[in-house]
Amino acid sequence: MKVVRLTRWSEFVEQTEALEGWAFRGQDSARWPLVPSLSRRLLQFAPQPHLWPLREARAMRIFRRKAHIYLDDRTALHDDLRCLALMQHHGAATRLLDFTKSPFVAAFFALENASEDVTVFALNTPDLWQAAPTFDPSLTRSQIDPRVPGHFERYFAGNQLPVLWFGEPSEMDRRLVAQSGLFVVPGVLDQPLDSILDGYGGSGRFLTQFILPLSMRDEAMRALYRMNVTYATLFPDLDGLALSVSYELEAIWERLVEDYERAHPPAPAQP
């Protein structure tokens, strides 16, 4: 994996501008490996990899059995990728990795709650489109497409094949559309994405990690705010609007300070 350490926001803009068609993922710690939430959950609470397929299948089965109570349209539950996307949307741990076609959306998610250096991963999806793992060149993206009935069970659920697929569900929700989102689906849960990509001929060709220092946050968040990249636009609902208010606690415009100082002049000095 190629690692690029940046110092200024303008460097991030310049570097990512050249990555036409790539996909991006922001994480608010540069120390975290690139693994899905399901991997982290299982490693922490169920460290028996041979049982992971059973645990994942049970979680999906229980969700499908009960989620219909809350859904007007239940068709998503019959499609493996749409079902996983729905689970992910509402906070379940899944094997999906959220990516976006926008480096700025990825940077927002990395920096918004940052308390240390953060990272944005860039995935070379144009080169990966026709790529396949060296152990079986027939396992191209189109061959393992989890949108095809039966393919999730065949290529992913067994947690045996170090492959990956990227793309969008057959139907997208509002958040996925607003975030220019797509998913990366790994075939194994016990390897980070860069290790899987090593099996495609080397992760250095397909994956770049940009490390953004915490000192960049103020400059970057102001720039993203001007681009209208906020929780309110990325989560087009009341939850997103409420989350977006957090940044207003940081942003104090000069005219507001002037108005406040005009209304609250300092007390005259005592003789």
C-alpha cells in the first residue's frame, strides 16, 4: 500500500484531483486497519474464525425475520447486498466497507470528529474493474457480483475466498445517493483490504493511504463547509440536520463577534 503524508489541505486537493474515478474512505484514526465493522466486532467478542460464517448468517437471518415489521417495502430483505446495506444504514456490523466517489466526503468523515491524525484511503477502482486474484483469474468483479442471486452465498458467506467486489446495490437509499456512496465487499473477514489486494498483484498498485495531520482540521473543515459538505447534506434527514449543528459550535463569523461586542461593551475601568 502506498502511504502519502500530507501537511496542508491544498496538498490533499491537488493529490486527489488526479485520481479520476477512484473511490475514497475516511477514517478518524490513521492507526486503524482497513477492515469492516463486522471484522472488528468478531475479533473483539468472538475470536473463533471458523465460526464467523455461522455468526454472520445468523445475524442476517434474525434481521430479515424481524425487520419486515418496520418496512413498507420488504423487497430489500430478499436481496443479499440490499439487505446488508439496510443493516449497515441502521447501525449493524456488516462486512460492507463504506466508500464514496468524492474525496471531500471521505475527508469530512475522517476529520469531523478527529482527535488525532486521520486517514483517507483511495482505491483504484478503474484498474480493479477487470482485475482478478492471482490464485484464480476467473474471479473477476463481474463473476463474483453479489447482486446476482446466489453469488453472496457462493463467493462471500463462506469466508474462504480472498476476493473483493465494489459497487452499488441495485437500489440505493437517499443517504447513499447524497454521499456518492458505494460499497466494497471483502470475501474474507480476517484480512485487511490491503492484504487482500496483495493477492491481486500488489496493494501498492490499487490502494493509497493519505495521512492528514490533526493540525489540518480547522483549514479543511472550513473548506468543506464552503463546499456544503456537512452532515445536513450527507444525511438528508432530521438526524443529519441535528448532527450538522455541531460545526456551528465551532464556526463563529466575524460579524457575529462584532454584533456581540457592540451589544456588550466592556465595563469602564474603575478609577
